[in-house]
Amino acid sequence: MRRRLLAAASPLVWALAGPAAAQAGPPTIFAAASLTEALRDLAAQWAARGHQPPRLAFAASSSLARQIEQGAPAALFISADEAWADYLQARGLLAEASRSSPIGNALVLIAGRGSLQPITLSPGTTLAALLGPGGRLAMADPAHVPAGRYARAALTWMGQWDALAPRLARADNVRAAMLLVERGEAPAGIVYATDAQAMPGLRVIGRFPRESHPPITYPFALTRQGQQLPQARALLDFLTGPEAMPHWARHGFIPAP
């Protein structure tokens, strides 16, 4: 149930808000699922300054980008990779001058507490033995989701992709992948470091070197609709400005390379 709710968050906001509400009410932010806790806290800080609380919709970046393409009333888009921001920008759906990528993330291997032992992740490390005879590796779907694409790149760098591809437990987004590990449906998973930090029932057993995958960056941008809203521009400046950076850091995000 929790997995379905995560995946459905964005369509629900779209249905409740509607295009008219998007113009009249507070800005709607479509954001990658890995930003959930940090962005909720920053939205509360924004509201505490006397602004209307923004509407927040979290899901996989691919799902959010497709909805914006179909007319969803998002004022801001925050993707977990540059590719989906490029996708919308190429279609004229982002305000190009507003785009920036101030924060980044790291990729880690997780397991349930008290289960698997820490390992060093390097070329030649064998994860199949770690999973056991029938165990699967949980990760976001690499066909669509940025976290999954980063994970596929890291496994390819290790020389493990061909062996592990048939044993993946593919999830709709990185949060859903964590739930599979938390419930014991997969002995291990690959997620962002910030997500592992937000889930106390899990622990990090390995960290992927930065050279194992493309840099993980989060582009922020106004949408074509959002560039017409002064409150959306002010909110974007706040989220990407110097006051917000220590807050992102407390949630485990790192400065973008």
C-alpha cells in the first residue's frame, strides 16, 4: 500500500489542484521522491515566513516529467537527474534561464539492520553471493528512473550488471525500492545515501565510488506555467539560495560537482 501511495502522489495533486487552482493558489512543486523529507521541511520554513505553503507532489522524475508534458499544473520541477530536465527543456516546457543544479547525492548499498555485513564495492566485487541463492537486488527501475540508471551504471562499472540484471526487484521509485528491503522482500538494495539516512530500519553496507556512475545532480527549474507566477520565482530562489544549502546538507545532500 505504501508503495502505491508513493507512486500515486503526483497524480493526486494534479487531480485536486487543476489548472485554474494552479494559477490562483500557491505554487505546485513536482519533485523527485528522494527529496521528500528535505523539501517538506523547507516548504514548512517557507510557510513560516508568511507565504502560502506550496503544494508538493513526489514521484519518480520520469513520471513527473511525463505529467508536465501532458499539462499537469506544476510551477516548479526538481528532477533527480539532468536527463528528464533536458527532456522537458527540449519541448519548451521549462524556463531555461531559471534552471540550476545546486545539490547532489551519493549511491549506496543497503540492507536490513543486523543482516548483511559491510563490504567494499569495487570492480570485481561479487554481489550475487551476498544475495543468496534466491535473493533479489532492489532498485528503482533502470528503464525509467534516475536512481535505477545510476545503479545500472555502478553495477556495469563493477562488472556485475549482466549477472544481476535477471535478479533485480524493480521498483517504481527509490522509496519503493527501500520498502522492499525494509519488508524483507529483498536482502539488499541500491538507493541514494539521503534515502538510507531517512529510513532508520535500514543500514548502509557499502558505498559506490563517485567514479562508478555519472554525477548525481538535481536540476531545479520553473516550468512554462511557473515562470508567469512571481511567488514561484521567489520560492525557487529560496530553495536554491544560500539559506537553504545548510538545510539540504542536514538531510545528507552534497554540493553538486
